[in-house]
Amino acid sequence: MPKRTPLYEVHRGAGAKMIDFGGWEMPVQYSSLVDEHLAVRTAAGLFDVSHMGEIEVRGRDAGRFVNYVATNDATRLQCGQAQYSGLLYEHGGFVDDILVHKVLDDSYFLCVNAANQEKDFAHIHAVHSQAGHKFDCDVEFAGPRYAQLALQGPRAPDIGLLLTDASLNELKYYRFVDGVFAGVPARIARTGYTGEDGFEIYVAPGDAVAVWKTIVLAGAPFGLKPCGLGARNTLRLESGMALYGHEIGPSITPFEADLAWTVKMEKGDFIGRAALRNQLDRGITRKLVGFEMVERGIGRDGYEVLLDGKPAGWVTSGSPAPALNRNIGLCYLPIDYAKPGVKIEIVVRNQPVEAVTVTTPFHGRKS
């Protein structure tokens, strides 16, 4: 039976269409995907992302351990700062992509993907067990202690300021603060997965319903709409953001996924570093690139990509882009062709349809 977040009854009561997503019964849409997508681009949207997982690492060597298990350099973080990073297998492929938050010098908070959270914890715990003598820290699967709401869109700061005494205007991108939100203790992070400004709000599960209703009420005058995972997916695609199981996975490395910026080879040893070093020495043979359909058609996930009529890659994500009025996608191509301006064809219903590679992100928000 699928798991449910604390907001399940709220979603059902609001008439949301529910689907099974990674073992969780989640709202895919409330009104329409396009309406919800455009609300986030022009005003604000509220997402239930309580299915996401949380892992906490605490102890004297917490920072060193996070640095060893993840690709980015956690030693660069200040307290109250977050970074995007990767968990890799020894062979260099992705276990998952994660957000690392530095709470204190001896305390780190990891947000991981919903469908991967048990696997991620098992991976991190195994690394800790094997190398535990090197790191004085503890690892805890903390997901049951958190619900998470995502308030996203250009009006998100205006709404958030009504509900907290935290200085949101002073909170920079990829920073977070612990305080009170909608009358309850909360961790407020200025991160997101839509390409817009906004906040991820972590609260106790028992507070989630009250906080959700308070945000919906406060946001109504600003045009806020409750949003489902359908709009969340099209928003992140327009913004060129990777999704596990599509752009990244066990057979894909960060260099191939255009995520080299998340890998700090110079920091020293970490899980997967040797394999990445070998790949750099051999040369990367494929890479992720954006595309736009030229002819009518949508390049859906898994469709074959042709170069000069010959199979050359595959679509990882593809859909209409509601804010751009174009059909877009991401695909893997041989490295020499993974650049803007290359003519390709996507096989749609057994027919090759013309497309062209383009730069990403497809949509860039105004500062």
C-alpha cells in the first residue's frame, strides 16, 4: 500500500487527483497542470513534498564524513548554508542527488529524494560502518520527524513575510534559518526545485495541516494555488534541473549529467572519486543536452534520438513547456554533438521528428 503524507486528507478534500509516486500517494494536480505551472511562474504555488527524506549526521567529524560520502565540498559551507551535491557508488554512478545543509559545525541535515530515502540511508550507513573508525559521528534516518512544504514563485517572499518573524529578505539563495513559521517551529530554506524564488519549510508532521491551511489562506490574495507533482515536473524541466531516474541514475556520472560543478576533485578522497578520475583520463563520451522540437511532436521520456538517421541517444525528460509555449526536453548525445545548434530527430510514434539542441535552462527567472 502506498505511503501517505500528513496532508493526504487535505489533498483529497480539495479534490486533487492522486497518483502513486515512488511508493507515495501524492497529488499530481488540483485544477490543471498548466494553471498550476503558470501560477508558480507568475505568482506562487504551494507543494506538499513531505514524501522527501531527511538524514542527519551529527558529531565531531560530521563535516568530514559528509565530505567523504558526497561529491561537493561541505567544508566550504557556513552554518546556515546549503549546497546541491551527489551521492555516488564507487563506480561513479549516482545513488542520488541531495541537498546538504550545515546546521552547526558538528551537525548536517541532508534532504534526499522520496523514492530513494531508504536506499540512501542504507548506502550512507554502510559507508559509515565500513569507515566508522575514521569518523566520529552518528547517522540518523530522520524522515519521520519532518513534513516539508514548498512555497515557490515570485510572490513567495511576500507571503512568507506575513507568516514568520525570520528575516526572509536577508536570507540569501541556498541559505536557511531555524525559526517560527505560521506559529510553529520550522526550518526555512531558500532553495527550491522550480527555478523560481521560494522556500522549503520543514515542520513537525503534526503541524503540517495547520501550516498548509495558513499558507493557502495568506497566499490567496497574491494568486497562490496549491500545486501537484505534475506542475513540479514541468517547472523543473523548464529550469533544466535533473530528476533521478531520468537525467541521473546508477549508470550516469556527474560529468555526463552536466553536473561537473557539483564535484570537487581537489578536496581529497570521496566515494566514487577514483572512478571519476578514470573517466576524466579516458574522456567523457556522452553528455546531457537540452533540445527543442522544430516539427510538431513531443519528445517523451525514453524516446530514441537520431543523428543523421542513426540511433545516437535517448530522451531523459520531455514535455510541453507551459511558460514558453514550446515542446522541450533533455537527452543524452555523444559528447561531440552535445552542444547547442545540432539538428537531431526524436522518434515519436515510430516516426522521426525534427528537433534542435539548445542551451539550458530553458527558462531563467528574473533576479
